[in-house]
Amino acid sequence: MKFIFFLSIGTIFYIYLGYPACVYAVSLVLWKEVKKAPFEPHVTILIAAYNEAAHIKATIENKLRLDYPKDKLEIIVISDGSTDGTDDIVKQFDSSKVRLLRQEPRAGKTSALNMAVPEAKGEILVFSDANSIYAEDSLRHLVSNFADPTVGYVTGKMIYVNADGSPIGDGCSTYMKYENFLREAETRVGSIVGVDGGIDAVRKELYRPMNPDQLPDFVLPLMVVDQGYRVVYEPAAILKEPALKAPRDEYRMRVRVSLRALWALWDMRHLLIGKRSHYSHVLTLSRSHVPNSAAAKPPSRQAASLPSFLASQPPSFYAFQLWSHKVLRYLAFIFLIAAYISNMMLWHASFGYRALFVAQNIFYLAALAAPIFEKHGFKSRVLYLTNYFTLLNVASAHAFIKFVLRQKMITWTPRKG
């Protein structure tokens, strides 16, 4: 029982502290600089939207105000069967600058992107959420990374706007700071594992159609790594999104993201054993999922000839990153449960075990009590973090059960902020 306890505690510390420390240490020795430079390729911003009438106008206006040559920028909004007037709002804009595509019947974000990419004129595709507000210079910062021929995918920095100081807002904001620190270190060793989705960019020639149930924010970056290119983090490209105020909204979102990420890891499992595959053998997408014209063209001769060792770290190291940053993170709830049960069974072993068991109970009671304290005007960042940490792991457990039961989620509902 002691072995199980110490193994569980050790794994938990490794997941949240050991791995970040390891990657940071490696990054100090093997620093792979991204060779940025002023770069102005033609860019297409893709916005998938379902019933986003409350946000879509402000989002489009924000994109039109970006500091970027207007003749090299187009915006495509894909309405996924919207019924709230989203389409009418998009049609109010100049059609030469903002194009509307409608997906009917509703089929989800991934299918919407598959449909829109063949229509895009840009060399670089930028993915924005329907409520994502970019800093004016964010697009320039994003595309400057593509001056480096080894870079295939870039993600920016998400900042959660939390005007009312709600606990979930504070929790997820701190969580993003932790993730962004990790992404900076991972960028320096080669490629990051996980992106934001609301401010991402990819070379169009590297885009591959995905199954409707696949999470584009996770699967597409893995596909780019699989092709021998780097996925990097650009902290100067700023995105602002409202934080979710209600714990139930954050919980539902985390379950959905975790479930789709688990399926993504399963679909791309060859990367977990340090292998790369040719896409004709990896993808299971049938032609019925996307129009014939959606088949992405192969990379140019120049891009295809790029030696993979110049673009990314060895596949075996990226496999180590995937296991540490994603697989173990999503399975952390197993080690948390094992640590709690084994600690309880060791209650009579010594005073130390009793103290640790009491500490665990205090931690989880604090997580449960955080919303109650907040309602009575008592705010504590420590309480918020315990609550958010617990929420993340309960959501992961819920998603894992759905994964084992082979359940999938294709469509989504707008975030509530």
C-alpha cells in the first residue's frame, strides 16, 4: 500500500511540477530559436459560429481593424446552421472583405473548417472563435513566425477577461498562466503540446481534413508535427475572451474538451510511440465527410523537401511530451483517487500518514467550500485554485468514462461569458 501511495503522490508531483521543470531545464540547453522576421503573406481568418449573434459583429469589426494590409486579408465566417440571426449580421459587412458560408445541417466546428479551407485564398489560415477579440498587432506577431521555414503552426496567448472577479475566472486565468509558461519552454525545445484554438495559425498547405468528431485545436497541431514541422507559441499575439462565470459552464466545457482530446490522442496514437505516419495511412476520413474540393493539396516541393530534423525535436522526445503533458494530465484523477484511498488505508501506519490524509481532506473541503465563501464576500486565490484544480480533474474523470463508453461530441454551444 505504501508503494501505491508514494507512486501516486510522485506521479501527481511529476505531472504538475516535475515535467514543467524537466522541459524548462532541457530548453536552457537545447534552445531552438524561432527565426522570426517581418512577413506579410495573404491571410484568411476563419470563424466558425453557431448562434453567435451577440458576439459576431464585434468580432468581425475587431478583425477588420487589425494592423495588417487590407488587400492581404480576408475573413470567412462559417455559420453552422445558426438560427438566431448570425447570418444576417455577417451579411451587413462588405462581401469583398467578409464572406459568409453556411453549413446545413449543423455538423460542428471541424466540419465547418473542412468546408471552408478549400475556399480560403490565404497562404496562412488563422482560426478565431466567434467571441475572440485580438490585440491590434496580434496578426503581425503570429505570421512573423512563418518566416521560419521550420514552423508550420503558431498559437497565440489567451487572456481571460474577468471583470467581476468570479472564482472560475480567477482559476482559469491562473491555469492559463501556468500553461503559457509551459508552452514557452516547449517552444524552445521544438514543439508545444496543446494550443488555444481561438488565435491559431497554420500554413494552408499543411492543413489536413479531419473527422467531424476530432478536436481541431488538438488534432491539427499533431498532424503538423507528424509532417515534420514545428508548432510554436507566440506570447505577443494576444487574444481576449470572457472567462466563464458559472462553474457548471466551465465544467461542461472541460468535459467536452477533455473527451475530444482523448479521442485525438487515440486517433494519433502512433505519435505516442515516437513514430510518424504518411497521411494516406493515418486518416480515416471518408469522402462523405467533406466536399470533394476539400481534399487538401500536398505541401509544395520546397516544403515537402524540408528535413524533419530541422523542424522539430526527435519523435521520441515529442512522444515523451505527449505522455507527460497530455496523457498523464488527463489521467491525473486516477492517481489522485489512488493517493486518497491508499493514504486512508495507511491511517494507522504513522502520524505522518494521518497528517497527510487530513491535509488531503482539507484540500478537497476547501475546493467544495470556495463557491460558498465567494457568495458571502470572502475571496481567496488559494480557495479558487483548489476549486479549479478539483473541477479540472473531476471533468477529466467524467470525460474518461465517456471515452471508455465510446461516446463522442461533434457539435458545440457558444461559451457563456
